[in-house]
Amino acid sequence: MSLRNKKKNLDTRHAMPPEVKGTAEVEPRERALLERLRSERRFVDAVNVAVGIHQRVRSAASEELRRDAWEAHIRWLVGREADREALARLNIVQALDPAMRERLKDVAPLLEARNGGVEGLMGLLADDGADPAKRASIEARIRREAGDPARIAACDVLPAEHPLRVAAAAVARALDAVTRGPVAAESLALPEVSRSSPLAPWKMMVRAIAAFYAQDDALCEKYLSAVEPTAAASRLCPALRAMMGQKAKLTPAALTLAAQADGGRVALGQALAAVDAALERRDHKSALFKISRAVAACKMHRPKLVVALKQRMSVGAMLAGLRAGQVAQALGGPSLKNASFWRMLARAHEEDRAGPLDVPLAASAWNEFLKHAVHERWFPAQGPEIATVYLHMLELLRRIPQDEQEGVARSFHAGFTGWRESYKGQPPEVRDVTALTGRDDFYYLSPDGLLERACAADPRGENFEAWLKRAKDNGERGDEVAAQWAAARPLDIPPVLHLMQSAERRSAFRKAFRLMEQAELLDGLNPDVRKARLRLLVSMALRHLRQMKARLAEPELAQIEALPQAQQGDRPALVAGLRWVYWTLCGGTAQAAAARLALGKQMDDHTAADCLLLMVLAACEFKGSMPELQFKSPGLAGALGRVCALGEDTGLPVEIPDALSKQLMRELLGKEPARDGTGLAALGALAIRGEDFALAYAVSVAGLKLADEWRAEFLFLRAQAMPVWSEERQALCAAAASELARRQRNLDLLRRIGKWREEEFMWFDHTRADVAMTTPEINELVAKERTNRGYPAKPPRSWMESSDDGPLCDCAACRANRRGTPRELEELVDSMPPELAKVLKGLGPEELMRAMEEIAGGGPPKRRRRPRMPDDEDIPF
Amino acid sequence: MTNHIPGAAPNDDPRAVLEVCADAGDEEIRAAYLRKVKEYPPDRSPAEFERIRDAYDMLRDPRRRTRSMLLGVDPRKPLTGLLDGVEFERRFTGPDAWLAVTREKKA
């Protein structure tokens, strides 16, 4: 705005209208000006103008204008809650013009009520002639402003029997009663206070206070919810809620009330919240100060919580990176290192996950917890509880990849000095626990050690099973574990079966037989047990025949012939084959011929009979005169399949002779497929075991021509047989096999697929394999695989390394091969932006690893909060 | 063993639900469970029955009980959580302190 206009406005603001000489009336222009000023809320100017007009005109009209201006100004001040100025103005104008008393008679009481005194408002109620609307308005004011029922009760502006005074007196008495001691609910009925009374909120509040003191927080909250939020009584709601443990912002008077009434809950809660906030912000200086204040508050209000609080704060401070010594000082002494503390510390390290050493630290803390927990009688030294803790520690160890476990354990051994510093300043009952238990043997870093202890503490089947599985997976101590299991739980079959199978593998057949008999006593219907007798007898007979001790084989052969299960399927043919060898060695030509006849009759297929006899002769390492054997095609694949299946069933070792290999391959890939799915599956399994993947692939070609029920089995065989450069196909075949097996509820096949994925293809991208395939997708895949009859012997050009034919292959697998880096690392490089990937590909292996660590860590190696083994200063004190 | 299974809210502490003491044996726990089930049968109080059943399952299996005890502690939980379930003595003060709040002027 220009200076000239400003001046003009200024002038206009204070300018009087042009004087009309001698005019004794108020001009319309003047009235308009006053209206304008009031509409613009320029009440001070309006008053000045009105006063000026009246000074000039001195008429009733001008006086009325002046009174209007004064009233508007004062009411405006009241509306703005400028009570002091309004009251001052009110006094002035009432002194200047007594008529203003009547016009503003409601203003003074209102101002008074605001300042705590409701007497003025009540005085207005005394006027019986007041209209109902105004009366309701006054009562609403009283409801909002009346902060002290006793003042209303004592106010003699109204007669003593006035309902409002009677109600107020009742409320005041009730309030006095509930705040001095327990009261009966009946005494809080307060019939004097009606629902519509301005004191109705006070009725609810009094009952809320009674419920609060009766420790009935739910009822208290119910009454608090019934108090109108605008009522004066509702000012107590935040205080009551805070005293019941809810979060609320409190005024100074409310804080004072809480300090007196709630036993320190609010004060302590605020102190603890302040510590939480400081630790959250990692404001170390503030945190230390708040910690000491919180301890002081706790000592004052809740001494029994001090121990737990110090423990929590020391661990929380450790997580926030505070130094132990400073925290100890702030706490006023070390926290108590009992079982609760060690449990808290162990959980803190579990959750922290700042680095690989957090796991052994957590495990070590759990070890300390165990010592103290047993000492404090949380649970006995042996039992399911302590076993559960061991198993929990085992779960922790599983966070470390298996191939890194040893390295982490070594680092921990080398750097960890124990917790002895933590025990300084501890009471004897805590310190003595460490004396009882001796040196730390770091058993908690060994899954084997943990499982052993868990089984000793709680010798249940599940624990032993887990231990034995681990032992078998790692190829160590399996027999020892099984023996311990069998000793602890003599009625369990699995350890006996394991020991039996182990003895069988070592060719300790007598021992295996004894164990088999023991297993039969425990569970004769177990399928593994039922198969074991025949299998062991066959193995024992073969051993004697290999050693050319035919007579020694006689008891076993007799037992086999007497077995009911030896009469099933093709098994009699095997027996006949063994008898042929027996009689040949014994010189019984006729008997040998009869046995051969029986073999042929049993198999009902010359080729199959001759294949079986060939395998028996190979298993017996027969050195005598070989009989004439013929292997005709077609039918060789089926015959060998039958023999493989029989071999799997009875333990007869089966190996495909090289001489038959080509013929077999031709037949499998030919037009006349074998029809025996079981035999083909056994043949395929044999090929996989012997790592003859081309043969396994050929078996899958034949198998996929069979009925749909066999698709799952042979898709899985296809996946197993394919070379490493066909991961995509492998994944799809495995996924399809898995889906089909799921639909067929073929749990055995599902288990085998799962085990194969785990063992063989750790780096597999399971994304596609894990997605369930639809029927059309499976059908499409099967159709495609059926056409792929040739084994992919040569990798595609792009997969191969070549310096002569062109640039080196840049795929992740080739780079990993060349550089000796993990394949998944190279795949990660491929996923980076192109420019970055280009740089990373040019780095050497170590530089690449470092660079990837930096990238994963978000920049150059930062100073980690806990990069080193914890020293004494790090251990929470 | 501690009287309270840490980490459990006061209303969900299995011992509090079944109203058994810290060193209650299996027989006592079972008797308490049967008593509670009679009081809150599943057809009439399904929600309460479920609480009682869960509490019983927790207490009678020492392994579950122990796991709950191990994992029920959360070092990152706010310190104010220490006050959960703690009863503070509520002291009678007379009406003046209460009225001081209602008379306090707004800032």
C-alpha cells in the first residue's frame, strides 16, 4: 500500500465525519460508519466514533449509539476470552452509564464463572422470569465451568432448597467420601442429581473415582466414558486414565494429584518412558541421566521392581550402544546377574543380529542362564525343560551356514574370555554358581554336543531321532548315537534298524541278523523289518557262496526257502538261482539243472531268467564254468528291470554288464517300449546310483511312454539324469514330478524329490520349481520331454568356454568356474545395473567379494557397533 | 520356577487363568482345569473355555511351557511394560487434590 493511501486510511480511521455545523441529530452517514466499523470488527474505533457523535449531538439517539458500541466491544472481548480487559471496560462503562448494568447484567457472572466462581451464573437462575432457553444456556455454562460443587452448594444466591444447591451438596458429600475412604455403592446413588442436572457429569465422575479406589479399572473407565467431554468434571479424566496406566498428557495439578493418589505409577511410568525415548534416539548422554532418574523413581515408588528394572535397562543400554561402565554408574551399581538377567541378555543377542558372533554370544548367555536357572530351581538339572533350552540353542546355531560353523566356533574360542567380569560385585549366591560348574567347554557351539545333552536330559524319541539324523547327515557317530538311543529307549525300533543296516553294510551279517531278530520282537509288522530277514539271509548265503563254502550256505538257503515272503513275486527265482550256484559248487549236476529249470519257469521269460542268473553269478563271483546265457531283444530292458527290482527288494547286488549296455540303450530308445514300470524305475535308480546318466535318461525315455500314473516317477528320473547345464529343464521336470506326486499322494516320491533338491541343487533357483504347475503345463512339458529322446551330451555353445572360437562365455556359471567365486555371487553381479556389473566383472575374486560386501553393507566398511569380540566394557553391567 | 510366565499378559498367564500356584503339580493343574471347565463349559462360554484349554495345554506340556518362558521375554519391549500387571497402592487424598484439577485454568 502506498504511503499516501496509508495516510488516507489512517485519516479515515480516526477521522470524524465532516462536522455538520449545528446538527443536533445523528446523520445517516454516521450510522453507516458505525455499522461498517462493527462489521469490520473495529470495535475500538466504533466506540471512539460513537463517543464523538454523542459529545456533539447529546441526544437519546446518540446515547443509544454509544451504549451499543460499548456493549458490542465488551461482548467481543468476552468472546475472545480477554476477561481482564472485558471486566475493566465493564466497570468503566457501568460507572459512566448505570443503564449499562442492565444491558450487561449477564456478562459479569459469566466472567466470574470463568474464574471459578459460579455465583453470578447462579444468580441469573434465581430470576424466575428468565426464559427457558436462557435458563438452559446458563445451566450449560454451569455444567462447563463449575469446577467445585461445594461452591455451588454454599452459594446463597439461590435458596437452600433449590434443586441445584441440593444436588451440589450431595455431590460434594459424595466426592468427599470417595476421596477419603472406601464407600458402598449404594451411597453413590445420588438421587438428587437428575440426568439433566448441570451436575450430572459430576455424578459419573464420583462413581469413577470410587471404582478407581476399588481397583476396578474397567468400571472406572465405563464411568469416565459417560462423562461429557465438555463438562468441568471431565478435566479429571486424563488424570484417572493415567493413574490406571494409560497414556495421557497431564496438567501440573493432575501430576500433583497422581503423585499423591496413584502410588507413583504415573511418575514411574513417565521416568521409564523417558529412558525408552532416549535409548530409541540413541542419545547417550540423556539416556544415562534418565536411567539414573528412573532408578531413583523406582526406588521411591516401587522398590521391588528395582532389580528387574536395572537388568532391563542394562541390556537395553547395551543394545543402544552405551558403554557398560557408564551405565553401571548411572544405575548406581551392577545389575543382578541371575537367571532372569542371562535370559534377557541371551534374547538380546538373539534379536540383535549385528554379526555372526551374536549367535555364539547368545548361546553362551543361554548357557549361563541354564546354570542359574537350575541353581534357582526354575527347573531340574535333567528333564524336558532343560532339553528344550538345549534345542533352542541348537536352533540358534542353525542360523550359521553349516560350512561357516567351524570358522565361527574357532573365532569365538580364540577371542571369548568368558563372563567373569560380569560377576564382579555380585552377591555370593550368584558368584557361587560359576564355581559349581567349572570351565566352559563350549559345548553350545557344537550341534552334536547340544543334541547329546538334550537326549541325556530328555530321552524322548524325537530328540534321539534329530541327533541320529544329524549324525547320519554328517557321516559321523551314527552307530554310537543309535546305540545310545537303543540303550535309553530299548523299545524303539529306529535305532535297532539303523544298527542292523550299518552292520549289514559292513558285512557283519551275524550281528545284523541278531539285531534283525531283536527288531522283529519289537515290531514284527514293520515293513523294513519284514524285508530285513530275507535280505540278510540272501547276503549271508551270497557271502558263503562267494567264499565257495557251499555247505555253509545250506542253512541260510533252507531258511530262505522256508520263509513265506520268499514265495512271493520273483523271489522264488532268486532262490532257484542261488540253489543253482550251490549245487554247481557241490557237484550236484542234476540238482543244478533242476534249479535252472525252476528259475526259468518262475521268471517265465528266458531273457529275464538268464539276466537273473547272470546277476547271481556276478554276486557270487562265480569262477566255475559259466552256463550258456542268452539276452534277446526286445525284452532285455524289461528283463533287466525285473532283475533290478528283485535286487532292490532282496539285496541282490545288480550291475549292468558293459556287454549289454549298448543293446539295452538301443532297446530303451527304440520303438518297442518296456511295459514294467516298477522294473524300469528300479533300472533307472540303478543307473543313477552308478552315475550312468545317459542310461538313466534312456530309461526315462521308455518310462515316459508308460501310462500316466508313471509320469511323476520318470519325470523325476529325467530331472536327475540331466546334466548341469540343463537346470531349467531339471527344475521344470522336478516341479512337474512334485505336483503329480502330490496329486497321487505318493509321499515316498515327494520325499525323494525333496531330498534330491536339498542335496544336489543348493544353488537351484527354486522360484519356478516351487510354483505349482497346472495340468495343461504338465501335459505340455510331458509332450515336450517325450520328443527329447536324445541325451544332451554336449553343452550349448554359449555355456562353453572358448578362446579360439570367440569371446569367453559370460554367464554366471562360467565366470564362477573361471574365477573360483561362488555362483550365487556371480548371479548377484548380473542383477546389478549394467555399468556396475561391468566393473564388478573385471575384478579379481577377492576384490569382488570385498566390493559386494561393501555394496551389501551400504558403503565402505563402516565402523560397526560391535565389530570385535566383546570385551569387559561391552558386557552389560 | 517363577510364578508368572514372563511375556504373558496378566490375563493370559496360564497359571492365572487356571488359578494355580507356581509349584502346582500335574494333578493339581488337571484338577484346576476340570474345575474351570465346569465353571465355563464350551457350549456356554466358548471364548473363556478356549482360554482355559490353551492355558492347560501350555501348563501340562513342560516343553511348551519352557519355550514360552524362553521366548516370552522381549528385550526390545518398552520399559513401561515392566509396570503391566503391577498393582500400585491407590491412596486416599481427600477432595482438594481432585478439585485442584477441575479448578485449574486452561493454559
